[in-house]
Amino acid sequence: MELARTLRVALTALGIYDVAAFFLFDVRGYLLYAALPTAVALAAAYLAYRSAPATAVRRRYFFETKVIGGDTATAIDRLRARVEELERAGAGGEELLALKLALAKALLDGGRLDEARRLVEEVGQAIDSARPGRHIVVMYRALRGELERGPAR
């Protein structure tokens, strides 16, 4: 049984015990026999989960886009135009990175792997130097993982 599932089952059982202890003990007993051990168990579970190697705990990221009201080619053209517009204006930042990632995902979905790979590499270099927000990093990791695995078709 994998670590994440074991921790989930153990913490669920601990939660059930906490609810029962709330009704069985007085305030001091509840704090001593339920709340304090729960806090220690949660801290230990968090440390065990975070210190586990990636093979024991799979942390997967997903990035999905939907093209609404048009086809993928039109979405790619519009995203590319917006990215070029922001680059010409000299506006960078997270909006540009997010648009490039959305464009790379649309290219990947459209079967243009080389262009998608090039864009993801550009974004990776920008991420290394700029330190954007977590949502950009999550989208980048998801796309990079999808490119490494190959498109799901």
C-alpha cells in the first residue's frame, strides 16, 4: 500500500477518534488525549509525506485547456497574436508566461510537438530567472510532464 493512502487512512481514523473523544472527555481530557496527539500526528504525517522520495509519493500536476467557440487552430492564432502583442509592448510577467503555456498546450493538443516543446523551454528559462507565482510553476510542470510522456491520443 502506498504512503499517501496509508496516511489518508490513518488520519481518517484519527479524525473519528477525535470526534468520539470530544463527546467522551471533559475539556482537559479532550485537549490531553485527543487534540495534542492529533496535532503531533498531523505534523508527523506532513513530514513523512513531504520527505518521502518521489517514487513513494507521486505528485502529479495537470493542466487542461478547453477551446470554447472555435477550433484549435483559431485559438492558437489568437493566443500567438496576444503573446506577440505583449512581447512587442515589452510587458512580461506572469500574464505572458501563462499565455505562452496556454499556447503550448494548444499546440500540443493540435499535434505541433516541436513548437510546444520550444515554448515550454522558453517558459522554463523565464521561470528559472523570474520566480513567478506557484500557479505558473504548476502549469509549467504539468506541460513539461505531458511533453515527456508524449501526447495522450
